[in-house]
Amino acid sequence: MKRRLFSLCVMSLLFFGLAYPAVAPAAPPAAEPHPEIHAAISSLRHAREHLDHAAHDFGGHRVEAIAAIDRALEQLQVCLKYDR
């Protein structure tokens, strides 16, 4: 009788021990990769928007600054593509 009870306990422990990971909650989704690059993209877009609507041309440098921002945004997008 003791042997049967012991076997039942061992089988129960094995069953629940192996079944638990299957019903355990999934891990939270991973954080977005490269948050600094995404923050830089956001900042550059904000700066470009500001320059697009600026009242003056910043001593003739506004057009060149917008072009530099566009090039930087393109490069950052390429960086993110190669990370996949």
C-alpha cells in the first residue's frame, strides 16, 4: 500500500512538474531593440519639422541642415534594416 501511494505521489509530481511550463504565462514581449536609434529618429524628425516651419533661414544654413537631417534619417533606417 505504501509503495502504491509513493508511486502515485511520484507520478503526480512528475506530471505537474512537466505540465506546469506548458501552462505557465508567456514571458512579456521583449523591449523594442535599439531604443537609442528610435529616439534619434524621433528627435531628427522633430528638428526637421521645426526647420521646415521656421520663420528665418538661420543665416543660409536651413536648407543644408534639412538635407543633412534627411541623410541621417536614411542612414538610421538602413541601420535598422540590417539588424533584422
